[in-house]
Amino acid sequence: MTTAIEFQHVQKDFNGQTVIPDLNLMVDQGELFVLVGTSGSGKTTSLKMINRLEPLTAGKILVNGADTTTVPVRDLRWQMGYVLQQIALFPTMTVAQNIAVISEMKGTAKKTINQTIDELLTEVGLDPQEYRDRMPSELSGGEQQRVSIARALCKNPNILLCDEPTGALDSDTGKMILSLLQNMCRTYHKTTIIVTHNAAIAPCGDKVISIHNGTISSIITHEHPMDIKEVEW
């Protein structure tokens, strides 16, 4: 199995206080990796260090074998999609414009972008003809998060980083979004990391790391992960 992401003795300090003392973990290519912890455990900080939203204090993070500090930030982040708890759609842009943002920055042909928008909206369960020209304010929270996932996937990233992607949603909608992420991971073999405080999600990951005070407290590997829809929240 090829390693997609590796933490090697990673340390993170904030204002002189060590919050992650020595983190070592590996995420395999195409794996659904769940990082579980309470507020302040270091899980979101760990996620942000992967795409250099947070700098490391010490140690290394390797992405596809390359030390992230040796890769230009833009190139590193273009390998990754990012889905947030705070659904960060641009309010003055249509659904289609929101999805297309990064692809347009990369100079992708408009015809290709338009085709990809329709394909991705279909993949996330939104009819392109109905949703392309809608504004974010016209969508429910679950619909907005689906668009956010489509936007994260538009640049065809190898890695999908998800920080509490259901935190702002009700339980039924949250389960629907997690099921979508799980299906995307399985169908397209994208390395997917989900950071969550919800331990009920754990059986759905190929690998589950529980983190406490910046230190791994347990590692669970599931040979046959459960489907999200089977989980009792």
C-alpha cells in the first residue's frame, strides 16, 4: 500500500506552549482516515498542517513522499480539496461560479470547466439545470455543503481534507454528507481525511485515530468499514 501522507515526529507550539508534542502517523493512498478528538485535542491543527495553513514547529509531513516545506504552497494546496465546517461559499457567486473558482485560476478551458460542473453536481445529487445558477442564500445547509464538496473536487485533487464537515448540519443531513464523502472516497480512491468530534463515525473509516492533547490514544483499523447510513448517532 502506498503512503499518501506521513507525519514524522511532528511538533506544534502555540505561544510557547506545546499542543502537539510528537505526532507520528501514516495515511495510505485511497484510504478513508478518521481523526477523532474533543475540542482542543489537536485534530484540526493536525489537518491544517498538512496543507500548511498552520506551520510545523518541528518534524516533517510528507505528501506523496515529498516534504511539504519543500513544495510551493500553491502547488501543495492544488493537490488537495478542503471541506470546512463553516460552509465557505462566496455569497455573491452562483453555484457554478463557486465550483469553478480554482479551475479558472489554473487556466482550465471553460468548456472543460462547464462539463465538470455538471458532472460534479450530478455526483453530489444536485440537478445541474436546477442548481447551476442559484445563489448560496437560496440553498439549504446540506445543499451548500454538497456544493462545497463539488468545489473541492473540481480540481481533481488526490487528497480531500474535511474539517468537521457536518458540524453545522442537523444529524440527518450530516449523515447524508458523510455518506457522500465515503462514497466519493470508495468510488474514486481519493485519500480522504475526516476530522470530527463524533466518535460514532469511527466504524466508517478504514483507519481511525483517536487523539488527546496532541497525542494518539488509540488506532483502529477496519477491514470492512460500516456504511455511514448504518451508524447510530
